[in-house]
Amino acid sequence: MLGYRRRFAALVILCVLALCGIWAFRAAHQGVAANPTSDKVRIDQAVNHELKGDASFRARYEVHGQFMSLFEKMPTFDHADFGRRARTVYWRSSPWDITWVFERSDGAQYAALAYAQGPGTDQDKVVQLLSGRYIRVRQFNMGRLARDPRTSSGYIPGNLLPRICLDVRQSSGSFAARPIGVAGETLTKHELDQATAGVAELSGTVLSCYRFAGINIVEFVHLADGVLFRAEGGTLTPLSRGYIDFADKDGHFLIVNANAGYTKQELPQEDYLEVFALR
């Protein structure tokens, strides 16, 4: 099931538009390719039609535009600083999108990669993931590994980090987030609004907090795009663009994802940042 949060090829986006306008305006904001094509023209026309006729779509489109302005101001992966207790590696993946990660007890990592060429033509494979490189194609029986109690803990289908705050922005008080547990994070609405240039006041955004490598991370997401902040004493410092795509529950590693648009050949590409907590 590749593509429920990634953009498909342009024609597929048009099909999705009929069901949910979210993906169409995301394509319009970031573009389907480096060079204009007839497919992009059709997408733009479809988006313009929705903007004129659907007030709900128009509101979501405007929120996403403001969110992407915040996204562009955030540090790129080569400038992300997760502190002294972490090391990082980043890479661009095209056309492959990571769909799950498996970590062995010795720390070796394997990743399932996939991409959609079009309806009914998904491609997939399993590789070893080593310092941002895909090597040595492997055959995995993922169902067996996930069911086996000896190996199931290594199967990482998404972000498994425990949350350490509760989003309370809809409450009448001054708090945007209240702590969960001893290491939880507390944020005021004023602090969050300052850090996000007011984007946090917009509807449809999601706030989460996590503890990783000795720091508190605040993740702020809209649709399938996100930004990360480092939280310390009520102060939010921009950490990175992207959202936490994968992480093990014990906080050994996390993988941040940020969409990177399309190549000149109209192949999808994703930017990944993997952060390892030093043990």
C-alpha cells in the first residue's frame, strides 16, 4: 500500500482528487516535476476548479500553503542538530520509498522499499540499510518475523516512540501541550505560536512530543508534511523539516522523512534523515 501518504504519478493524483482534494493541492504546492507537463496542467486545472467550488477544500489548501512556508524555513537535513548523544546520516531516495524497517538484535537494519509507477504496477524489494545506502537485496518473510516473539520487536512499521505530551490546544486555557509521564513536555499556546509563526493556530495541524537521545522533540504536522523542534524549558528551537517516519519504541534510532518532489524524469524522490542514539 504505497502512496496512501505519498504522491502517486500525476494521473493517479487526479484520481485521488476525485476522492480527497488533499493530495491534489499538495502536488500543486510542490509540483509534480522539474519541468511543466500536460499532467501538471491538468492537476492545476483540477485544483483551481476545487478552489472555486469547494470552500472546505479552499480552507485546507490555504492552511497547507502557510504550513509549507514554515517548512521551508526549517533547517535542512545537513543542518539538523540532535545533540551530542546522537549521530546522523541523510540521503535522497528515488524512486524508492521506505515502507517498514526491520532491526536485528545486533543492530543490522533492513528496509522494505516500494514505489508506484501507476495503477497496479507497484514495485517493491527488501534491502539492507547501511549508513543511508541500500545494499544487498534480501528475501524476507515479514509476516513470520512479525509473529515470532524472538524477532517481532525488531519490526518497525512506523513511529513507535511513546508520546510524552498531550495536545490540548482546543482547551480554553493557556496551554498547547501538557506532559505525559515524568519526562513529558509542557508548552503554552504563546510559545508554540511564536515558534510556528502562528501556523499552530490553524485547523488540521497535529502536535506530538517525544523523548529521544536525551532531548525532547516536538513534532508539528499537517497532512503528510512536518517540522521538528527541540523543546527545552518552554523554548522551541527549530530542529529539522520533516516528520518522524520510523522509530523503535526504545529510542535507539529514528528516521525523519521529507518529500523532495520529483526528478526531471518525473520519478518521485524522498529525503531521509536517520538519527542514532549513542549507547
